[in-house]
Amino acid sequence: MSKQIKTDSGNLLGIPATDKNVISEHLNQLLADQHVLYIKMRNFHWNLVGPSFVEVHEFIEKLYNLIALQIDEVAERIQQLGYAAAGSMSEFLKRAQLKESSGGKKEQTFAVKELAEDSDTMARNMRKMIGDITEGYDDPGTVDILTKLLQTQEKNAWMLRRYLG
Ligand SMILES: [Fe+2]
């Protein structure tokens, strides 16, 4: 696990410093997975092949535009907690749980299945994070952000699975 960089000290937001450290670590982990998923979606959007190319290509574009907005929310929440958001591909890869996919032709069923599984993994991780923060720390602001992101992730996972029959 990478060491976190603190950007502010003191009792910011009324949340104890040790709590903010743990919560920011969770959020940096999420930020890393979001970036891996974002790049994978761009990759699949470009390299997709299959009979429903236009539809899946456009749907994946919608998904990566959504993730781009979510990335910003998570990174800015980390700043609000007084820590630095990870910012390089090497930092993201060190922290991420999701696996990258190299370029090259991606058959549409493979691509959709992979994105559905990653969305499920993201949703499971977010749910666990929400549980940990709710039980251990007093930070409903972060929990609220994560809950909204989770709802979107669950919807994406459902829509992706529908392509698979
Ligand atoms: Fe495009």
C-alpha cells in the first residue's frame, strides 16, 4: 500500500485525523480502480468488434463519461479530507484491484462480460467501504457520495449483464 500524502493538518471538518487517514486510503483505492476501469472502457470502445458494434461502442462511451465524473468526485473528496489524491498511472496500478486489459481486437461479448464483472467488483468494494466507514467512522458526507456512486455502478452492472442474455 502506498503511503498517503497529507495536505492539511488539524481537525478539518470535525472528523478525527486518524479517521480521515483511513477514509482517504479507501477513497484512493477506489480512485485507482476507477482509473483502471476508465482506461479499459476507452480501450474496449476503440477496439470493439461484433455485430452490435455501434450500440455497444456508444454505450461504453456513456459509461466512461460517467466514470470520469465519478473520478472527480472521489478525488475532490480526498482533498476535502486533507489528503492528496493519487495522480499517476503507476500509483493507480499499485493500488488497483481491477486488472488492466491490453489493446487489440475485443470481441463484443468478451468486452461486455469483462466490464460487467468489473462493475460488479467495483460495486462489491464500494458496499464494503460504505459498511466499514459507517461502522467505524463518523463521516456521513463520504458515505453519501459513495452510496450515490454505488447506485450508478449497480445500474451499470445490470445494464451490461442484459447484453449477455
Ligand atoms: Fe469515440
